Amino acid sequence: MIKGLGGSGSRPAAMDTLIGRQTEIVGDVRFSGGLHVDGRIKGNVQSSGDKSTTLSLSETGAIEGDVRVANVVVNGRIAGEVRASERLTLGAKARIVGDVRYRVLQMEAGALVNGQLIYEGNEVMSAITHVKGEGGREDGKSSAGHGSLSKAA
């Protein structure tokens, strides 16, 4: 189970606001600090520009709308685009229908995303492509059965 946002040595995020299991909010939600959702939000969820803002969505929580928060921990359901400018953590019961934009992604086995995963960090990404092997086969394998990989420039 995911206990906090960071790896070893980091503290769990403080949650300032709780949306209870029996609560449904219709409309957009803006917050600062920490927001924990056990209920349902039908609207967009956006935090202040602070890098420490955190949204935590429990197994019973659901959001129908776009999410734009620095740190997002998901164990529930989101139908909409998710944009985590710092860190996105998907628990085993996370279900997202929509594109996911992230800088750092942690995903447990069982989490499901039906959409594109789009990296938005500073590191330059390059494609990995196959190179013709020694045997000249186009599938990248040599006649001896060994192929090689190289990064595209």
C-alpha cells in the first residue's frame, strides 16, 4: 500500500481538507495544501501553484473532470485528464480514463490507465530502435540469433 508521496525518508503529505465518502461535490474545486477525497467530485480539481500541494484519492473516491495538482496519489477512479507537475502515484486499485501527464510516475501492479502516458520532465527522451544485425536481417537479429539495440539520435 502506498503510504506517502516520496521514497525512503520522505514524510507523508498532510491533508488539510477531507471530502467524505457520503459527499458529492458538483462544480470545480480549487485548493492549497492537501486534499483527501473519499467521496465524489463532478468537476475539475486544481491546486495552487505550490509544488507541495497534494491530492489523495481513496479507493472509494471518484473524480469526473480534469485534475491539475503538483502531487497526486490515486487509488480510486478518475475520468478526465490528469496533470501532475511533480509526482503521480498510482495504487493497485487506481483507474484512470484519460491522458496522464507526469514528471515522476510510480505505478503499482493492478493500476489501469486508459489513455496516453505523457512525460513532461526536463530529461530529453530518445527513441530506442533496432539496428541491422551482423547477418543483415531486417528484424535486427543476426543469423546467430543475436540482435542489438541502440538509441536513436
